[in-house]
Amino acid sequence: MASPVPEHRDLFYRERRQKLYSAATMLMAYVIHILPPTLFSVLAFSSILYNAVGLYPAADRFWIYTGVVFASYFIGEFVGIFFVCALWRLVGGRHESS
């Protein structure tokens, strides 16, 4: 499955050049867009794994565990986007200058 990030990036460059929105607006829209499915998948994963592994059954510890899983997932998402964009540019992908 090919990553849609390079196409989104090129679209962003074109629309930013037309002064439709800024980089901060694009980043905030992306975060809002991925937040609900991310929360759902992290909660599902945490609920299953926390009980399956037999970790200490306390609500506060479960939410700390879920927060750590969420932070890892979210940071990984953005690190992945960074590397896809950086590598795409290195291997000669399309790039529209701003």
C-alpha cells in the first residue's frame, strides 16, 4: 500500500502557494482528522492487551498505560510522515517549490 503523504504534501504546497491556508492550519486539520480513529484503536488495543497480559487491575494504571500507548502511536505517526516526506524528496519524487 502506497503512502498518501507525498500526494497530500504536493497538494498542500500548491494550495499554500495560492494562499488558501498556512502550514499550521494544515497540521491542525490533519491532527483533528486522525484523532478519532487513533483514540479508538489505542483504546481497543490497550483494553485487550492490558487485560490479556494481566497487568495490575487499577483504573489509574490503565489510563497511564493507555496514555503511553497513545503517545507512542501519535509520535510514531508524525515521525513516519517526516521520513516518508524526506525520503520521497531524496529519491526524486515530485516536489513543487513554494
